[in-house]
Amino acid sequence: MKTMKYFWMLCAALVAFGSTSCKNDDDEGSQTAPMTISKVFLENINDTVNKDREVEFARLGQLIRLEGAGFKGLKKILINGYETYFNNALMTDNNVWVTLNANTPVDKADESVRNTITLIKDGTQLVYPFIIRAAAPTITSCDNTLPKPGEVVTVYGTNLQETTKLTLPGGVEVTSGIVNDEEGKFYSFTMPAGVTQSGSITSEGANGTAVTPAYFNEFRTYITDFDGNGGLGTWSATYATEDLVDDPLGTGRGKVAMLVPNVKLNAGGLDKGANSLLWATAGDKAGEDNWSRMFEVVPASTNAADVAIQFDIYCPEPWDLSGQLEISLQNNLSNYGYGSGCTKYSSQYMNTATVWVPWFNAADGSHAPFTTGERWQTITIPMTAFGNYDPAEAPEVTFQKICEDRLAGSYSNFLFLFVNADLEDEALGVKYESKQFTQKIYIDNLRVVPTAAVTVSDF
């Protein structure tokens, strides 16, 4: 009895949407009666204002309502040629509800049926043009974010198929030369000349619009570029401007730093177990090392999870098994390398360091050579990777707190160095013994960037 009561309640509800019948059997002649679709509605239960909204497209997984006439006797619904289940007990002559199956082909649908809804009876059918999209495209990362004209930029994400138009900061449009991944995992393009503003890349493709975080072409938040922005500190523990070299690829980046400078490589390289000297900023608390100057780009209230350090790296030869890049937001290191105390949260000490080891997989302990080939590549390290900003221990840290911590330290120099210690992870049961290091690896354009994801609404 409860089942029948529920059925008639549904019928009553459908009448409110313009239902003309709740019969299960077809009336005579319904199989040949013509069908029309006048509108398509999205049944958006998460929208408290517009639960039933007219739309011009829909995405896989969404429930839509077809409004029209002549639906009585409907036998099949094909979406992009894919037979899709519908409950004919909840259908009326004027309304049909159908959920777009996640297995429905989109970009791989045959061109003859792509972006169509086909309604089929025994004696007639209707093909209705309607845009079907996969889930909304998303952006996960961008490489590189501070490109020179002529360099390739690759944007990674999901559902980025058939990207046909890009809008760069300042309104510069790219509509040709865009390379698309068939699976929608990335698109790439060549950086044009004339892009002088910073912000996001907006892409338009088969599944809609996607927007990168607002860090493209952004260098107002520089830490140092070794060309005058962000002066270097010089003391007995540091390398100096004479240790800088010209960009070996001639891209226009000017002077760049080497993780192990030529003065050390020419002497045989960095010994196993040894650390390089420091590359450090000047520590000017009243000037460039006061990061509150960046609040215009990265608001003070921004959570640490939405802020990152970015830098460009050129690593022409495979780097594997030995060597680590240690970065500290201030000059207070007392221990070094992967797993060291300065890289971990502490309630007693101000730990603001992290270690980046691109050849080591911290998830399973495996290793694989890292190289950028003959190009510069952008690396993004979230602020949450730095010691006391671990979100598991301090989830509410803001960018303002990070800036205040730097200024409260005895030495606010930002620094990085090459650590050639053994890498050991007891939890994973792995240990990689270091060896003499003689590779050339180049670093440039260290900066702070906002990384908050940008959500694009369909409406």
C-alpha cells in the first residue's frame, strides 16, 4: 500500500509541472503521434533558488527535464547515441525526466549523434540538438608560469578536451597552435609577445570554461631574480653575484643561479654528505624582504594552503639518487636535509624550511630521474610544505602570519642551498646514500604566488 501511495504522490507532483496523464499504458495512436521538445530544464536540487532552471547544455551525471509534447508511448532515449535509462512511470505526455549517464560518450561520440537527444517510439522518432558536456573542466597546475615569448606553456587538469580559445592576462587571445590531449589532461600553447599583465589563463573548450589560479606572468611578488629584483646577501656562508651565470639557454632570463656553482664544480663537485653554501636574499626587513609589500597580489588573509613559492629550474641531465634542494623562509637553519627538524612543525621553534627532492617519491620510497630537458620548467611548492605551516598542525595560518614570522626572526633572509646528504625514510624502509655531485642545475625567478583554484559557474 505504501508503494502505491508513493506512486500516486509522484503523479500528483508531476501534474504541478504540467502533467496530462499518469497512465502506464499507451493510448491508441500514441506510437505514431509526433513529439516535440520545446525546452530543457536542469533539475538542480542544490540550488535553493532555481531548482528547475532552463538550460542550453547539461553535464554527465545531471538530471534534466524535457518539456514538450507527444511523449506518451516513448520507448527509448539516446543521448549522443547512448541508450539512457528513464522511468516511464514518471513520464507524462509533456515531461520526461532523464539522468545523463556517466558512461555517455562526449568528445568520442560519433559526429552524427554528438550533442543530440533522440526520442524513439515504435512509429516515430525525434532528434533534438542539445549540447552534452562532461564534468566541468578543472585546472591542477601550470608549467611554465613566467614564460618568455616563444616558450611553451602547458596547463594540466581534467576535462580540457578540444580547447580552442585562450585568453591571457590583459585580454591577449590565443586561438591557433593550441595542442590538446585527447584525454583532456592538458593543453599547451606558445607564449606570444606583448603579454604585459599578470593574472589567470581562461580556456574555452568542449566541456566549458576553465581558469587557472592568478599566478600567470606574475612577478610583482618576486623574492629574487638575480638581476636586481631582490638583492643578494653576502657573507662568509653565501655565494655572491660573481657566482651567477648567464642563462645557458639564452631565453632572456639574464643572470641565474647554479645549485652547485662552477667554482665548486671546477674543483671536483660537492662531496657526499656536504652542503653547498647559501644563496640568500639581503634580509632587508624594511624593504624587499618585508613580504607585506605583496599583499596587493596575495591578500594578507589568504590561507597558507592557497599560497606557494614558485621558481624556474633548468636541469638538462637526469638528476637521481643524490642531492636535495633545501629552502628556508628565514635564516635560522640548525639542521639540514630530508626529514630534518627544521622542516617539521614545532610548537617550540620557528621552523620555516622544506626540502624538495624531485627524484624521490615520498609516497612509496621509489626514485626516478628528474630532468627538464632543454627547457626551463616551473616548480610550485605550497607554503603548507614549510615546517610550522603544516595544515595538519596549523590549519588556520594566513599569509600575514607567514610575513610576520619572517619579520620576527633574527634574520629574515630567504635562502636555499644544495644538501648532498644521505636520504633516509625509516617509515618506508629506504635509504639512498649520497655520492659526489657534479651536475649543472640552474634556478631563477623565485617568487610568491596565489594558488587558490578558480571555480567557474555554469550560470
